[in-house]
Amino acid sequence: MSNKLCQTCLTKKAMIVRPKTQKLTCLDCFYVAVEEEVHYTIISNDLFKPGEKIALGASGGKDSTGTFLISSDCSFDALFKHEIQLWARTFPSIYR
């Protein structure tokens, strides 16, 4: 995979194979695809209403860190057309 191009943008070097699609993907296209999938899930399941406050508990592991990064991304509010207040709290290992 070292010299292959991303199968989405066809311009950047592929860095990973997406497990969901098996496509060679650059990091930028991977992030966009994940954000779009999160957006689709939120909208299609009507998970949040405008103005709601969302609490996010994070262990600091890769899943909760990824969730926090996607949720706190600057484009999140604009992409989802929600004015959401996001609160996050990490829990030290002593509480796990």
C-alpha cells in the first residue's frame, strides 16, 4: 500500500484500508467519511434536538477519544445545524 493512492480522492497517498468498505483511504477522506456516517446516524435516528445539552463521559481510550474529537469538531454544529453544548469529563483510571 506504500505507493497507492486513496480510492476516494485519487490524489493523496492511501494510509489505511477502511474496514467498512475495504477501500484504500487517505486520512483526510477517512475523517470525512466517519463524520458523514456519524451525521447520518444522528439525523436519521433524530438523536439530538437543537439547543440540547449533551454530556460525554470519556475514559481516554481510543473509542471515547474518537467520539469526543468528532463531537467537538468545529464543523459539527454547522454540519448538523444544531446549536449543541458539549460537556466532556474524563475519568481517571482509579474509577475504572
